[in-house]
Amino acid sequence: MTTATVTPLRGTGARTPADLDGTHRPVIVIGGGQAGLSMSRCLSRAGIDHLVLERDEVGHSWKTYRWDTFCLVTPNWQCKLPDYPYGPGGHGGTDPHGFMVRSEIIDYLEAYRAFIDPPLHEGVGVERVTRDDHGTYVLETTAGRLTADQVVIATGGYHTPITPPTSQPLPPEITQVQSQDYKNGSQLPPGEVLVVGSGQSGAQIAEDLHLEGRQVHLVVGNAPRVARFYRGRDVTDWLDDLGYYRMPVTEHPRREAVRAQANHYVTGRDGGRDIDLRAHAADGMKLYGVMTDHRDGVLHFAPTLTESLDHADEVSESIKDTIDKHIAVSEIDAPVEERYNPVWSPADDPTELRLADTGITSVVWCIGFRQDFSWIDVPVFSGRGTPGHSRGVTSSPGLYFLGLPWQWTWGSGRFSGVGDDARYLAERIRSQRGLTSSGGRGDVCNVLALGS
């Protein structure tokens, strides 16, 4: 297998870590991304002494693991880090209904870091977390052995990229790249590209290559889609009015199962628009159902393409149905819009593709990530390695998680909702320490979100 060379985009703010051996803090936050910074802000507002440990540098994932044309799929107004919302009174942005590109996202995080000035140590990797007989947490790190009364794991939920098992590996002359390492088409050798997976990353990367003029073969999974705009507004504006983003996981129809659900594919590129795989297919992109195996130079697919495309459309149209009902009940004056009309349908569901009959020279794997918390040696995990928690609070006193997908709401792992979860955990941490709400230097990031 040939793996493409990736040059990480690194900032200049990384610090040489101090010797932290023997350090004790009431709270240690592991992870210096949007979740860890949000947690630090709320702890500081509560007057709670703490440290933030970041393995690399602030914004590392955004700098290193995103492609060149990456942008948010949610509008800028949903960026609501604690005390630093997008727009007047916070970040100061002037395009609330636009979509930040990668460089702007990095600037937003760096500006937030400067704004809150967290007690941050970059370049410190945490190798193991345990809890001793006295209830103190012990952290073995690259900068020494630290202890804490309470620990917040703020490393997100996307750790190890998945490559599906096959009977035989792909031919060694084919370059293989994970979605987190893809940058642009010039990174790949000339020729056709197979993109495996049609979630948010897969659909956007396939489109990116398609717009570059590459012949793209896309393996379509069961991810749903959503329209970017409907009846005069961004669909996210309508869903916000309907309270969808404030719905806790305990009230979602699928309950905790929604945490494993693929995100709807859409894009903020070019001011925001739909990703219509049918239209791309009509324009030359080759689509297939779920890939099941590779044997003797032949890729095998389940006959699921028609079903997957129909399902994606049904989800998108059902969201429009909900918006229509809301408009009617609320007597909102909104323009009428024609519904989606499929522009292409497969003549059949292809089940095989002989690589020798194509010009495929590279594969981009986009089928998701597994969580990897194997470095946390505290019994709070299921048999599948996922943390058991209630809004980030585990059964081990003083151990918390922050920034997991659907930790409490749809926005928990995003700029929109991570701040609410951080506020909630800050209050739990303060309560665990036996302090009253007046025990700190102020409120906990303005509002105690105890169930919002």
C-alpha cells in the first residue's frame, strides 16, 4: 500500500512543556481544543484552580486534519464558545449566516485562547489515567506524573480512522489516504479516485475532487442528507426555531442510539448549498452501494445504492415537512418552494467493479472514526470501549467527559453546544468540591445550564 505524504500545517504558538512532575491541581483538563478551552473558561469563572494539557497545540486538528477547501457546515451564528459568541459582544464577526473556512476557524480558536488566557501546557501528552485508593487521579504524561482531584477528558470522540476489513488488501500501487489526511486532489497521483463513504466528509471530499475535474467513484453509505436552504432561510435557522438544537439526547426519538448516527451531508462551501449526489452522478460521478469486500482485483458492493439515495432524499423531505407544519401553525409569511425532484436514478445497483477496468490510482477512506480511550484505566467504559456517562458525568466521582457527539444535545461536540455542557460540568465540579454557588469569583460562565 502506498500512503500519500502529508505535511501538517502547524502554528508557531507551541510551547516547550515545563517539567510538571509532582504537580497537583484540583482539576486537570485533558485536551486543548474547543472543548478544553470552554471548560477552562468556565472553571476560571468559577474560581477553580486547574490546568489544561494539550498533546500538540491549540487547534491542531483543525490545522492538520482538514482539507484545503474545508469549511463549517453550520452557520457562523452557531459558534458560541463561553463568553465569546460569534458577532457583536463576542468574536466580532460580521457574517453570521456565512460559513467559516478552515483558516477562519483556526483564527477563531486562537483568538479565544488569547481572550481567556488559560493555564495551558502544550506539547504534553497524557499516556495513562488511573485513580488511586484515596480517590485521587494520577496522570502519567510526557512531562511527568501529575495528580488531580477531578479530571475532564476533553479529547473529543473521533480518534482512530476506520478502514473496513476485506478478504485481500488493495493492490500496492494504489495510494490510500484517510479522510483526515486528505488535503486536495494534487496530493493524489493522476488518475481516477475511489472515495469510500458518503457522510459529511466523504460527500464533501468526493465533491471537492469532482469539481477539480477528477473522475470520482463514490461508495454511498446510509448517511442522510439535508437541504441547505428552504422557504427563504437556512434550514438550520428553521430547526433552531423548532428547538431541535436544544433537544437533549434523553428526549430524542432514538435516545442514545443517535450518537452512532451518521451526520446529514450538506456544505457551507460557496456560501452554502446542497450536496446532490444524483446531480453529480448525472455529471459523471460513479456511484455504488456499500462496499463489502475486495478479492482478486474486484471490489464487491451490496445492492444498496438505490435504497441509500432514496433514504437520503426521504430524510431531507421529511425535514421540509416539519418546517412546513411549523410555518402553517405559526402563520409565518414564508415563500413557497417546490420540492426536490430527483435528476438522476441508477439503472441498476452495481455489485462489482474490476479495478483493472478503471483508472483508479487512489482511495480516500471516509467511513468514520472509532473512539480510543484505552489510555484511561478507570472502569467507566462499556464492552465496546465507549464511556458510560450522564451528560459527561461518569460513575467514577470526579471523572468527566466533554465534547462527545450528542453528549447532551446535537451541538455537544460542536462550537454551538460544547459551551453549555462545559457550564454544566463546571457546576458539577464545584458541587463536588463542596462549594456553594458563591464560592468562586463569579458565576459559571454567566448561566448554570442545569438541564437546558
